Amino acid sequence: MYLISEVDQFVHVAEHKFHFRRGEKITTEYSYKYAPEEFAALAGKAGFEFAHMWSDDARLFGVFYFTCSRSR
């Protein structure tokens, strides 16, 4: 996903100043798809423990609940 700057502009964020040209694309998101089991395993490597998953009937969309792993 991306945004497109509609005008030539400078944007200030804290002490940083960014220049965007008119028409310049700004990437705002990268989306990755994982099977539920793959996502749980990936989160486990980051120190989280799978607790529950809610999903639609076709398992196309899911909301995951993780807890902090006690081993960390």
C-alpha cells in the first residue's frame, strides 16, 4: 500500500525534515500472508506463546491472541 504526495512538500517529524515531490509514491505498508500454524511458529521465535485464534469459517482472516513466553 502507498500514498501519493499531491503537492511538492516538506514534512517535519521531530528533528527530521523530509521532502516529497508532487506525484511521489510513499510506501506505507507491506503485507505478508501466513498459514495460522506458520504465524504461530514465527511469533514463538519472537518470544510469544499462542493462546487462541478467532477466524471466519473459511479461515481466510484471523485474529490471534498471544501471551509473553515464560522462558524469556
